[in-house]
Amino acid sequence: MLDSNIQDKPEIHSQIEQKSKDIGFTMPSDLYIGTLLKTLMASKPKGRFLELGTGIGLSLSWMVDGMDLESELISVDNDSKLIEIVSEYFKADKRVELICEDGSKWIKNYSGDKFDLIFADAWPGKYSEIDEVLNFIKVGGFYVIDDMTAQPNWPEGHEDNVERLVAYLEERDDVTLTKLNWSTGLIIAVKNS
Ligand SMILES: C[S@@+](CC[C@H](N)C(=O)[O-])C[C@H]1O[C@@H](n2cnc3c(N)ncnc32)[C@H](O)[C@@H]1O
């Protein structure tokens, strides 16, 4: 099996990828996490989804591709230039709400319905506000994170943050998790109570 043979890229993907290169965005999500997210999203018809860290919208394009017509997705980033760019790609899709706000602040103020899947791809919801975000997930819902194996762009000492997070997730008895040394290092957790 050739796992790099990914044939179902979102139509908009290459356009966003080009934009990412044009503006020198250095943190785009890769194809592997993309294809996994699409599959997980497709397992939740009429789903309610959250992405923390919209970035340039590559992972978002996969998530949206996996959603059915009755699903909804919120994506949050604190960079107004990125949100402006990504809005152009998704403005016609009423299922998608893009929010420009600090993720920690957004999490602290959120009081809406729980989510079927959260992809936490920014500091908030991963290295801070982890309890809050895990509480936002429905029983049977997914918590997904990447960048868990050492990456060239990691700041000095980031390994310690990663180790702490993994240990914390492993200790919790309300999530069942799988660690995958694939893509950039993934954790897929399911909320079980
Ligand atoms: C790894 S990138 C996300 C990449 C994205 N998934 C993609 O495919 O393009 C992390 C993003 O988190 C955003 N970010 C960093 N700190 C944040 C914060 N405190 N609140 C919200 N977003 C934040 C950055 O602006 C960046 O776009």
C-alpha cells in the first residue's frame, strides 16, 4: 500500500497550497492529516466541528470536504490576514464560520453546543485550555492533534510541552487514544464519558 497515493484531494486544495507558497505561510497541515480528518468528519453526519488554528485553510479544506450538507464547522485563528484570505475560499459555504480571535479567549467564552470532532492545531486547545476543549467534545466524538513528533520549526524546548501533553492525555480516563507516528505525529482520541 502506498499511503502517499492520496487521490481525493479537495478541489480547492491546490489553489490554497499555491496561496500558502505565495505568502510564505510556513505551517500548512500536510496531506496525511488532511485525508484522515476528511475520513473522520465523514463518520459524523449532521456533525458539529471545531478547528483551532485555521492557518491558510488547508486542513479546513479537507474537513469541509468530509462534511455533509447538514454539518457545521467553526474555525478560529488570531491572524486577521489569514482569516481574510481563508474567507475568500469559504465565504459561499454557509456551513463554515470563520472567527478571528485569540483561541484561549474564544474557548473561555464559548457556551454553545458540544462538538463531534475538534482539530486543535494552535497552542490553545492543545498546550493550554485542554480541559475546557476536551469538555466541548460529545461522548463518541474525536479530539485530533498533529505535530507531535519533532519538527524542524519547533522552538527550543518544545519537546517538554509535547511530552507533558501526551502524558496528560494518557492519564485521563475519559478519553481512549491512539498515538500514530505518521504524518507529523498524530494523536486521535475519542471522548468516552
Ligand atoms: C499550525 S498553524 C495551522 C495550520 C492550518 N491547520 C492549515 O492547514 O493551514 C497554527 C495556526 O494557529 C494560529 N494561532 C497561533 N496562536 C493562536 C492563538 N493564540 N489563537 C488562535 N490562533 C492562533 C496561527 O495564526 C496559525 O495560523
